[in-house]
Amino acid sequence: MTEILDSKEINGARANVYLFFSRIFREPPTQDLLAFLLSERGLDILKTLFPMEEVLRELGSLMEEVRKGSLTLEDFQLDFDSLMRVPGPCYVRPYESVYRHDSSSPGDGSKPTLMGEPAYQVSALYQKAGLEPCESTTNLPDELTVELEFMGHLCKQAERSLEANEQERAWKAIAMQREFLTEHLLSWAPLCLEKIISNAQTPLYRTFSRLLISFLEGEEDLFR
């Protein structure tokens, strides 16, 4: 494990995966994204990153439906909105606080709520890593996309430190990766992604959710 995490290339690759998924679940799909997925280069990259035959086969079938016109960009954009933006039967609240609300008092009637204790915990970790809140953003600190982006930041930080031969700084970033994964992201994100898989109306977000679950399982093994 030490040799793997001590590689700037590995940390750089992991950063790109985290930032890719952060974008996927932050904003509706674009024509450029579909063009990437439809290209041979795009599929080759996904096959390299995610050697999951069943899921990649599903992605290939999905792209064939797009080529035929059976599924359109508008279908995927509407699916994104119903999953991530518009409260309704398919809406999934992608916030750690919703999945890790305080249940220490059985029978107290407490319900999942936004901006619970996990949101303040991750905010403290962001500040510890030297990140200041962005005034222009409307994202809550414990949103799935924000936590994925933070992991991408930590991986990039480790990559840059290793490239500069700043070993101590690199290992501080790697230690924070472990802390954030085990105490936050891994404790709730798979549950959220399983709900997205159940509620999605098109195969696109089911496929991306399965890919992200697989990636997070690999991350868990890496730090175990």
C-alpha cells in the first residue's frame, strides 16, 4: 500500500477520477459529455479505469441507444433534474447529514435533516486542509459532489508534494485522505448511490453510480 500511495502518478490518476465523478453528479450531462462517451477514446479510458465487464457492457448498450435516437440528451437531463434537483418521487438528497442523522435516542422522532453535525465536521476538515468557503456556491459542505471534489483536492495535493519531493507534506495529505474516506465519504456515499440506482429513469446514472461504487470499494481496499 505504501508504494502505491507514494506514487505521484497514482495520486494524480485518483484525483482525476474523483473530479470526474464530482462533475458527473453536480451538473446535467452536456453534449460534450455524450460525445466523449460515444468516442472510442472515451470508452477506452473508462475500460482502463473501471474493468467491470457488466457495467461497461451496459454503458456500451446505452450509447448504442443514443446513436439510434432512442435516448436523447434531454432524457438524461430530465433524469438528472428529477434525481438531484427537483423534489419528487425520484429525488435523492445527496447529503451526508441525511444519511448519518443522530439516532442516538431511539424513539425520539428525529428525522434526517440538512446541515447536521456531519456538515460541520467536513467544513472543519476543509479549513484544516487550507480551503476557504466559496461565497458564490450554493452547495452544502456535505453534498456528494463537494466531498468528491475535496478528495480530488487532497489527491492533487499529494501529487504536487511528491513531485516537489516534499514527503512529509505528501503524507499529511494522504493521512487526511484516509481520515475523510473512512469517517465520512465511505460511511454514506454507497447508500446514496444505491438509491440513485433505484430511482434513476435512464441507464446513464445507474451506470455512473455503479462505477463510482466500484471505485470507492477500491479506495477502501487501498487504505485498509
